[in-house]
Amino acid sequence: FSYYDFRVAASQTLVDRHSYHSWKASQSDEQATKLNYQDARDLVIRQTAGFYLDSEAALAEVQSSESRVTTSEALEKLAQDQHANQLATAVDVVRARVQFARDRQSLLVARDNYQTSLLVLARFLGLQPGTPLELAEQLEFKHVELPGLDQAVRAALEARPDYRSLLSQRESLVEQQKASHARYFPTFSLSGDYGALGRNFASMPGIGEIQGTLSITLFDRDRNGEQKQLDSRLQRLNDQMDDLSRGIDQEIRKAALDLESTEQQVTVTQEGLDLAQQELRLAEDRFRNGVTDNIEVVTAQDALASAQDDRITALARHSDARAALTRALGATE
């Protein structure tokens, strides 16, 4: 005999608290992964800014060295003229030449350091070695208004992706706890099918069924161990959040202190640079008028070089403090 049965079947779970909370936990895990990615981007940006700042400081050193070479060349010419007019000794000429040679040596070192910093920057940017780079900005002072610390800490906790990632992970664990608890809850599902049934294709009446299924878990020993594990992970995560919260607070306060201190350093070093330039002008005038030899000039040149280095260092520290504060506030991008 022949017998044919064609069916289309479908089923749908209507009530399943365990699956629902597991789905919510997966959403939180996905958000945490996205925030971890954003935190990694912020770290890369912060490191890039650091390498760029190193190149800016190296370029500033080159510019300062070039200005010192120009000054030393002019002072050597002055020493030769003074010696020709019998207003200076040969020792003054030799002393000026030595200073000129020292400044040229410093310029060569500064240029090498600058090119090396560009190589490091290009390597970090993923560029091919030897790719020509030109800095879009030069090292300069930019005043930054310090935010209210308490308000800044609260804003940082809402903006920092690393802290928000921990929040999402905690939400995921809470949902997992609910899912674990829901394993004892009943689940209800509907299923059904419809098709044709008969002995020949010419006469096959339609047939179908629909049914509801209620499932209840009576014994689930694994749930106790799962709940303990989730509680332990949640406690550890809470401890991490507390530690990171204190770390963010510390980062912001330290960055604010560094920013205020370095801004004062920039002001002091600018005053020192102005005084060193004035000292050099006065020493040059005294030597030009034959009042003294060029020992005072060479000493003033060394003082000027030191003042220029101090200012570059202060500017670099201030720029780095700005970048650190931006990173601490969670506004790196």
C-alpha cells in the first residue's frame, strides 16, 4: 500500500527567563568589548601624542642650536675684528672659535636626535622607514583652564571607556546571576504543524496539530556551583572598579598638579631666557667696546644655551601634562 504525509512544522518558545537573561548578558558583553576597543584606541592616541611631542621638542632643540651657531659665528667674527684692531688677544679669538665649534657640534647632535625621533614616530604610525615627515605644529605654550576636580572625576567616570567597560561587565554578571536563578523557572513553548495526509496525491486532506509545552526543572545541582562562581567574579569586578575609580581620581589630580606646575615652570624659564639674552647682549657690548675680554661672552652663551634647554623642557612637560589630563578625563579621541 502507499501512504504519504507532508508537513510544515514550527515551534516558538514564549516564556524562558533563563534564555532572556542570557541574551541580555551577551549584549552587555558586546558593549564591554566595544569599550575595550575604544580604550585601546585611546592608549594608541596617547602614545602617538607622546612620540609627536618628542619630535616637537627635538625640532625646538634644532632651532635653538641653529640660533646659537649663528650667534657664535657672529661673535667669532667680532673677536677677529677686535684682534685686528688690537682690542682683543689671540686667546679671545681661539676662545670664540672653540665656542663656535661646540655649538656646531651641538647642532649636529640635535639634528640627529630630531631625525631619529621622526623615524620612531613613523615606525609607530605604521609607515615605511624613510617616509618623509613634516610636523604640522611646533612646540608652543597653550594655556589650559583647570576644571573643578570633583566635577572632573565624575565626568571622567562617565566618559572613560575602561571604567565603562567594567560597568558593562558588571551588568553582564548581574544578568548571568538572574539567568542562573531563572533555571528553576518554568518555560512555556508552542509548536505545531500542518500538511497533507493520504494514500494518493489526488485525495490528500489537510491535517495539522498545535500543542503547548510547559517544562519545569526539578533537580539542578550545577546551579549552586554556578551561583558561587558568579558571586566571586562579581566581587572581584567590584574591587577592580573601586581600584580604577581611585586610580582615575589620582590621575586627574596628578595631571592637574603637573599642569599647574609646568605652567609656572614655563613662565619662570621664559623670564630666565629673557635675562640670559640680555646678559649676552651686555657682555657683547662690553667686549665690543674693549672693556673686558670675551670670557663674559662665552659664559653668557653657555647661560643662554642652558636657559633655552630649560624652556624647551618646560614646554614639553606642559604639553605632556595637557595630554595626560585629556587622557585622564576620557576625552582622548
